[in-house]
Amino acid sequence: MRNPLIFAIILGIAVVIAACTMPAPSTPQPTDSPDQAITIAAQTVVAEMTKTAAAEAPLEDSETKVPEVPTATKSTAATNTPAASATPAPTNTTGPSPTPTDTPTATLLPSDVRSPLGDPDWYDSFDTAVNWPLYTDKHVSFEIKQGNLQMTAYKPDKYNGWIITTPVIRNFYLETKATPLTCADQDRYGLMLRAVKINSRDYVGYQLRISCDGQYWFGNWDNEKYHPIVDWTASEHLNTDPGNTNRIGVKMEGDHVTLYANGNMMTEFDAVQFSEGKFGLIVGSAVTPKSTVKVEEIAYWLLP
């Protein structure tokens, strides 16, 4: 006959041993208070959100760490439409030459605006692309060919494409020498002046445009619209037709602006929107597919 007391003791020991070897519960243990439970839950949600954000965050753009370099700009519609979305990346990581690498050697008339200026403070003959963020998109192309910058507007879609280089200048005379190769009517080329970067990819500033039928236009671009200060105006000083070279110049002294063609003054006026900035080159087509302009040189002279 079994002893009831001994049997109860043996059964209790078995229950204790079984409890010690069972797996832990899969749900959290009860907390001491409702507030503690809410705090733990919130911490868990925050931790999960932090892990998700870290996994989905875009990688940092390494180009933002590069010291001042030329920054490519985009094509923008000349008919007051929003800017095109494509932004080409720089093709080099070297800043522009701080001093002229060569100097112009043209013989000038005493009446030429450049005659009293001497050697330029900055000069580029486009032997290399070191000063420029060359690019190609569906509207335009900028490339170095045979020691010149070749700018091409692919379609007569009324877009202007431009590239900007680094020096920031305030008072200056700036001039470029350009020859249209395929060009007609209001196909155009010219200069971006006192360009100011307003975010990671966009510039505002002045533009001087020269059309292939012998007109000029000056105004400002506010990243949404063009605002003419001098609307299209014919000038006897501009050479027309493909193959004819023009020296296009702009003098900016404070708010006063003077425009030149081939050393001769075309007009002067005041413009108050921008006081300093970078500069660049522009191309666009109104009627000619693959309208192309060859740029031989660009230079500036700093003024007091």
C-alpha cells in the first residue's frame, strides 16, 4: 500500500522540475503599470521607424563635398515655361584657372572698347575643358572640338541651354568670340552674366543673346520666366549669316550695363536685379535643327 504523504512529495518535486525546464513565454511579461507599458511600446515604434528611415535614406551626393567647381546648368524654355528637369553632372573636378593661360593677340582699332584695357584678368581659349562642365542632353550639347567650344542646339524648340563657370565677378568687361556654323533667323547664342546659384542645381541671372539675323536681347531669368530689359533689337555692328564671327562684349559697372559688338557700343542702360555672380555661355535654336556655334575664346577684365 502506497503512503499518501510520500506520493504527494514525489508528485510536487516532479511539477517543480517540469516548470524549470519549460521554454520561456513568447509574449512580453506584464509591466508594473499602464504608463510603463505605453513607454516601452513607443520606444519600440521609434526604433523601428529609425531603422526604416536609415534603410530608405538616399546616399549623400559626393559632389557636394568637392570644393568650388564648375556646375552644369540646365536647358530652359525661352517661351516663359518652367525650366527643364535634366541637370548634367560636371565632367571634371578641377576649378577654373585663376589667371590667364594665354592672351588674345588681335590687333584692335583705337576706338575699340578693348584697346585701353590691356591684358585680361582671366582668359580661356578652350584648349581644354578644365573650366567648363561640358554636357549633352536632348536639347543641347557643349563639347571641345579642335581647340574650340562647340555649342549645338538640337531642335528648334525655343529652349536655351547654358553652362556656367566658377569665378564670381562684380564690375567687369567680359567678351567672347563666336562664329555660328549652322544658324538662321532667331537661332541664338550669347552670355549668362552675374549668375547666382539659388539651390543645388538652379541659377538665376542676366542673359545677353545674339540672333543669327543680327539682333540682340538682354534680360534676366528668374528660374521661371525671362524678363526682357532690352527686347530684340537690330544692330549694324553685328555680323550675320553662318561663318561670320562676332566679338560679343558686356561692360557691367554697378547697375550700369553697356553692350558691345565687335568693339562697338550697341546700347547702354541700368539693370538692378543682380550685383555680382558667375558667367557662362548660351545656345538655342528657333528654326534650325542642330544649330551650331563655335566659340574661340572668352575673357574678362576687372574694373574698379
